[in-house]
Amino acid sequence: MSFHKNRSILHCLFIAGLLALSSCSANSPIKATDGHPLPPGQSVLPSSGLAAYSLFGIQLQLGKIQIVKADHPDFNQAIQVETSPGARAEWYTQIVAPVIQPVKKGDVLLAHFWLKCDDSMTGEGYTTFVFEIAHDPFDKAVEFKISSGPKWKEVFIPFQAKIDFPADQAHVAFRAGFDRQTIELGGISVVNYQSLVKFEDLPQTKITYAGRDPNAQWRKDALARIEKIRKGDLDVYVTDAAGAPVPNAEIHAVLRRHAFGFGTCVDADLLLGKSPDAVRYRQTVLSLFNRAVFENEMKWQATWNGVPPDVDLALKWLRDNNIPVRGHNLVWPSWKWLPTELKAYQKDPKKLREITAKHITYMVSHFRGQLVDWDVVNEPYTNHDLIDLLGGRAVMIDWYKLAHAADPNCILFLNDFGIMEGGAHSEHRDDFYNNIKYLQDNGAPIGGIGMQSHFGTDLAAPEAMLKILDRFAIFNLPIEMTEVSISLQDGQLQSDYLRDYMIAMFSHPSVNDIMLWGFWQGRHWRPDGGIFATDWSMRPAAQMWIDLTQKQWTTNVTVNTDDHGAAEIRGFYGDYDLSVTSGGKNKTVTAQIEPGGSRLIVQIQ
């Protein structure tokens, strides 16, 4: 073998080694599923690394990108992507890098990167990784949506090309059109292993959660608790016209309205609209939910010039249909969510205080007697501009007192996100706890705790959430799960997690309500969170909601009285319709099963 041939082989090995290094972090070599290091592959991305990425999409003006220092042991730089509100689709704002090496049909590739969220409305940031032809029709090899909280999450996405992707005619994309958020991406590599490895041998990020196992002990314990804490007894005594006991009378009891809140946020336009979608929307609200909250219509930005008449009309429709309504929200104390007109008084704290007080009094007075709850302060951990300008959190005490004075019968809540999510220790959760304690200790009439629950692919374990609820139960305040969304493309995973989330929440004695933050993909802030598709077909989670709320957690029983005219009905707490039949006579009455037991005398004449 000649020297030149040896040098050529060595050069190829050296290049292959460099490519292998580029495909993984220096401190954490990528391994196959059997634990062995992967063979060298070929990077398909430019050697310029993060500098190769640029903004792309119809609404690219909503995005900003910059290379920033990264707090990670395996890489020291990351690309930061900031998205402003208003993206109409996730692919309208994205970052892309060209694919510079050809990819053949059948080639096996691995995408590997790290993701974290610097800022978002929920503490969780999203991206969708895409490998596709860079022009119409944008044929794709893979499309994978993932989310992360504030800590770096490592992501592995194996995929196999189903068509040829010529060099310089394909790109990789990280979609970023998800609400308002700032994310970081680091350690990015896309490596082509061609036929050197099998697809199933590559590492893969699997989206699931601890406690999903069908035989999980936590679920068995929770279901047992539900039987104890969510049910009570109704003692029924049937007599004739003279007051004598009627034996063997048949009593059919049906739960008409659950005491526990199974609700949703709603849109006023759809509640009042005449389109086929609006009709279906109203029918779904009436058939599946017993509690409601307006998603946006009562926020300060929407009511700066007064409450729009349509909001009053939509509220009347809900109340006419016996659906209790929450108020959301009085003060969302960040310039991002406050009326733009208010910023004119940024340097006049006295005027700001006066305007805020007037707003609270006006809103609560306007809806006095029509709402069961109010979120007085919303998300103060991340949204506190107004609080800071008015001297700190002591001003929140004034806000609660003003709301209470305007409607003493309305329960006043503190509402925040990032409470259920995250690890065992969370600064956000600690701040929420400390704010509740502060308000209670200083005489604020706070009456409830509102915990949002917006999940993407970062799914909290049910057992962990139960421990969080235990921590907050010390305040002896009702807890409402005020904003629940499970944004997943995997319909079965969404259904399984909704099932276990609901079981966990329903099994905890401090929780009074579960409120979905939307239910229809055609009107959902995160369409993947809808349990009904845009065409109104049911996703698996919709069927799960129905199975739990209208089948497993309902009561429809028939019993007969004993020789003393007595019968006991055990059922879920709530309002009941009873049909009592004896000797050809029938009487229909209403009743309630309440904690502590209930008693009813039915006289058949």
C-alpha cells in the first residue's frame, strides 16, 4: 500500500472522526440502544454551526434570534429564539438551516439537540423539529413537537428518509410560532448514518410520564379515596298520605348536576353566534360542562372602555342554563397584559393606584351576584410591573379588599401557572405559596387558590402533583384547577394523561374544580390541547372526559324501601332527580347529597 493511499485513508478517518464529534456533545457521546457508541456518521448541517440558522416563514417578523452564552457543560453557545404574540401557525415563524449533504431514500438519520425555555406564558417553551424539502410541497422526513421548562432537556429524534433529499434543496427547521415565548437551542446535530445502523437501534426521546402504568399503585389509591371523599348517603323515607311507611317502594335516583366542577373556558362570540360551529359549540358546553369562565372577555384589556354588551349577553346565556361562572381576571400586573392606555401613567403611581382601584370596583360591581369566583391577581411571579410601581405586594391586599367590598359573596382567588409543573423544588411554586401566606397573614380576604395546569410534552407525575396539593392544603382554602390544557399531538397520550390528571385532582379533598382551558381545536389557544378536532370529531381525550364525568363519576341507581319505608342511596355529591313509585302511584322530587349526609321524606298520595 502506498504512502499516498495510507494518507488518504487516514484523512478519511480523521474527517469521519470530526463528523462523529460534531454529531454529539464532547462530554456525552451518543450511544445506541444497546449501550454501545454509535459508528461515525455524516453531518448534514453546515460547519458554521449555529450561525447557519436564519428566520423563515410568513410571519418571520415576529421572531428574533441571537447566539447567546449557554450554561451547559457540553456546549458554550446556544441560539436564542424569541417569538412575539400573533403567530397564526407554528410554521409561520421558524428558524432554518440548509442541508448541505444529499440524503438518499432509506437513509437512517438522528437529530440531537438540547432545549430550554427562558420565558413563556406558562413556563414551558415549544418547538417542532422538521426535516423537509425547502420548497413547495415541503415533503417531510420527520416532524416532532417537543417542549421544555427552564432546565435543559436533551432530545433525540431518529428518522428514516422516505424520499431523496438532494443537497441544498432541503433544510432543517425549528418551528417557533407558539404564543409569546423565548427558547434556547444548543448542541444541535443532524447525522446521517445511511445503512450503518438500524432505525430501532438509535436513541429516541419518548414522551410519557411517571405513573402511566395501568397497574400503578397511586391510581388504585386515588380511586379508593374518590369513593370515600366524593360520595355521601341520602336516607329516603317513603310514606302514604297518612304518614305510614310504604314498604317496597321503588326509588330511582339520577345525578342531575355534580357538586364538583367539571368546566371549561368559553368564547362569547361562539356562545352567541349562529354558524354551525357556534351551534355545536353551545351544544357541547351544555352537554359536557357544569362550570365556565370567559377566556379573554373579562380581562382588563378587553374592558378598558367598559364591559362589552356581548359579554353580558353570553353571561346571561350561561346563567340561564344553570352554569356557574368564574371571573377572570381583575389585575394581570404586567405591561404585556395591561391596557396600553395605562402606560401613560407609568410615572404617576398615585394615578395608577386610583385607576386600578376604580377598575376593580367597577368590574366586581358590574357582575355582582352573577359570578361565583374572581381571579383578583393573575400570575404575579412573572407579571409584577404594576405591583413594583405601587410599592410591592402590599398593594395586593388593597385589591382583594376592594373586590370583597364590591361583592362580599364572591370567592376571591390568586391564580398562577407553573405550580403543578417542574421538579420537587420550584422558585415559582415557592413564590406562589409565600404570596398566599402573605395575603392570609395580612388580612386580605383571599378565599381560594387557583392553579393553572398547562402541559406540553413535559408531563408531571400524578404522585408529584398530589404532594404539591398536600403542601397547599395547609391554607385550608378551596383549590381550583383553573386552566387545564394538555397540548399533545399523540391523542392516546393526551387521553391517558387527562385521565390520570383528573383522577389525581378528583381524589384530593382540597380540589373543587377542574377547568379545561378550551375544548375545541377550532377555538383553542394551543390547538393540540383541544379534545375535539376542528371538524368536531372526538379525539380520545374527549371520550375519556365523557367516560369519567358522565359514566364512572355519576350515579344512576334504583333501590327499594324496607319494611319501615326507608332506603339508603349512596352517590356522588350533587343535585338529584328522584322518581318514587309504589302501587301504581309515582312522585318525582329533587334532592341533594351533601357532605355529612342528607335526609328526605317523600309522601305518595
